[in-house]
Amino acid sequence: MKRRSFVHCSACASLTWVFGCGDDAAPPADSGGVDAGSDVGLDAPVDVGLDAATCPDPFTETTFVDVVPFVGAAGPFHVRTGQGWDGRLLSDLSLIPEREVMTNEDFYLRTFDPDLLDRSAPWSVEVSGLATPRMLSLDDLIASGVRDMGVHVLECSGNGPPTFGLMSAGRWGGVLVSDVLDALEIGADATALEVIGYDEHSVPSVGGHSTPGASWIFTFDQLRDAGAFFATEMNGMPLPNDHGAPVRLYVPGWYGCTCIKWVTGLRFVDATEPSSSQMREFASRTHQPGVPNLAADFLPATMDQAAMPVRIEKHRIDGAVAYRVLGILWGGYEPAREIVFSWGFDDFAMVEPCPVQMTNATWTVWQLDWRPAATGDYSLRMRLEDDTIPTRRLDTAYYARSVTIDEV
Ligand SMILES: Nc1nc2c(c(=O)[nH]1)N[C@H]1C(S)=C(S)[C@@H](COP(=O)(O)O)O[C@H]1N2
Ligand SMILES: [Mo]
């Protein structure tokens, strides 16, 4: 394991701390999920890339016993279920400590490649609205040159318990939206862009849960500030069809519902533009005040800072039982210095980033040594110490996870 560059952690508590999961984190344990007896070492804990000198790891001398499952979160993971709009693939978050990104096969899916999409004709993107109308070929769209856009975490705004499997990180390649806009003749009265995606499936959504029409309207400032890009590559490979090939929108830090797949149109609008059907469908899940009629009245659909455990391992050390809680921090716009892990009303431990959280673009892995006093059912919750950092979703106990502890 190579050493990574660390920010020195002067105040790592003896039992609790967090650590980053950098580029040289250990390779994936396997692709089949984490069960007792899987590649997650039975005798030795997994080396997750913790720098022993900077952030000592109390689990190097322990004996791994078992993974303690989260209640109801058995999956199935990494298998396609449903069809069309209701097509889903859940990612197994317990693999994250060994993964910088999800593989393209394991990356979550929300809506499958539309069966009515005709890929035989060359792809084109229609420029319309308050701009000189034009048909852009794929080559026109990526004329500024496809670049590495870095690793970003994507989370469906409808991601939820018990698996929270509609979340994954990937390394994306593409072109900045702002570079594409620079090459267009946009009317002086235009203030915003509607990014439109293909959205027709032969099979209707069961119970009408998903409404037809995929588009999101962004102000030019929002796109520029977020570093929004059109992605054509995912983890060094051409974008898979299910993930929006040949081109999807990616808005770093915003929920997945804004990251329009199979982009077919760029429509320029002004502040009088009504919100789109997709924006209205996802209004509550993106924390809007009601369902704004105007796109301009939508808040940015950003993911606030959040945290949750993703894997709990039971270990033995000197006859005692210790639980290794591995978790993630993600979302938000500034690093969290202290997070609080609680398992009961009066029972909590402070987790200090060690090394500090380096990025909000993707997840940061943390761990702690948890020694509950009694056996029983626990609801594990996180919160941030710093109340200047917005944590709208975390604050509602949304990311609480249940475990049953049978030995202490
Ligand atoms: N055209 C189109 N784009 C779409 C959707 C869709 O249904 N149609 N779903 C959105 C939602 S709700 C999410 S969470 C992300 C999921 O991206 P993924 O399937 O690549 O993980 O795509 C978004 N882009
Ligand atoms: Mo979503």
C-alpha cells in the first residue's frame, strides 16, 4: 500500500476517528457483496488504506468474526429489476471501503436504457428556444475535447432505506456545459437552459410513479458554479447505454434527477419559464418549498452533507467484542471536521476526520470502534457537530440504519 499524502491529525481520539479513501485504496474485495465468509478477510481485517502512523487503526490486531447486517438491507444488489422507468439496480454500499468508485456494472441504475430509443441514426442534440436554432452532432457537442472530470458521487433524490443502494461514485469524462454554451449563439434575453433527455419507454411506470418527460432547467450561473458537464465516459469507458449513452448531463453536487440521460435537446429560456414535469415530480425529494410553478423559483437540487454507516464488522480482541463501524461522508460544499455517531439517546461518539475530509465531490470513508454496552436492536444515526453546515436530509434521521447486536 502506497502512502498517501495526509493532513496531520493532531486530535484523533483513542477510539474514534475517520479516514479518507484515496486513489490507492485497496482494490475491490469482490463483486458479490459482503457476507461472512466472503473476501472480507476472515482472520485479518481488510486493509482499507489507513495510514497507521497518522491515524492508528485498532483493528489491525483484532480477529474479524462476521459482518453484522443492517436490518432489511440484504439486497439483492447489482441485479436489474423492473423495466423502463421503473428499472432499478441497487449498489451494495458495504463495498465502498474498498472502492474509490463503483464499477460500471455495479453503479446504481434508476431508469433503464429506453427500449424505444433508436440508436441507428447519428445522435443529434437540438438547440432551441432563445438561441439560434441548430442541430448539434455529437462531435459538435464535444468539440472542446473530452477531459477527465474527476470522481463524483451520484445519489438519486429518492435513495432510501433500508439499502440506500441508489448511490454510487464514478470517474467521469466529458466536456463542460459552459464550453458548449460558448460555442452557441444565445439570445441576450436567455437566462437559463433546459437540458432535455430522451424519455419514452414502451412499458408505463407501475402506478404512474415516474412521469414522462426528462428535463431540468438551470440558470447559467448554476451550471457554471457547479462545473456541470456533458459526460460521454464513465470510469474510463464509453458511457454505458443504461447510464445515458451517448451523452448525459452531470451536475456535481446535485441530486441524480438533475443529471439528464440521453440528452437530445438544449432549450434556452428566461425567468418566466414554468418548471418542467420532471422538476415537479422531484420537487419534494429535492427539498423544494412546495412545487414551484416557475423553474426560477426552484432551489438548487444540491445534496447537503450527509453521513451513514455502510458496514459493521464484529471483531474479537483479547476476549472482548469490538464492532468496527465503517461509514461514509458525502455531499455538501465544505469538509466536515467532526461528525457524531449515535446509537441511543444518550449514547454517542465523536468521529474526527483523520485525515480530514479532503473533498465533497465524492465519499470519504470513516471508521470507528463501537462498543455497545448491551445486546439488542440499535438505530445508528449521524449528525454534524458544526451547525453552520446544512444537513437538511441528515437532520430528519433519513439515513438512520438498524442493526441487531447479539454479543457484547
Ligand atoms: N432521460 C432520463 N434521464 C434521467 C432519468 C430518466 O428517467 N430519464 N432519471 C434521472 C434520475 S431520477 C437519476 S437518479 C439519474 C440516475 O442515473 P443512473 O441511472 O446513471 O445512475 O438519472 C436521471 N436522468
Ligand atoms: Mo433519482
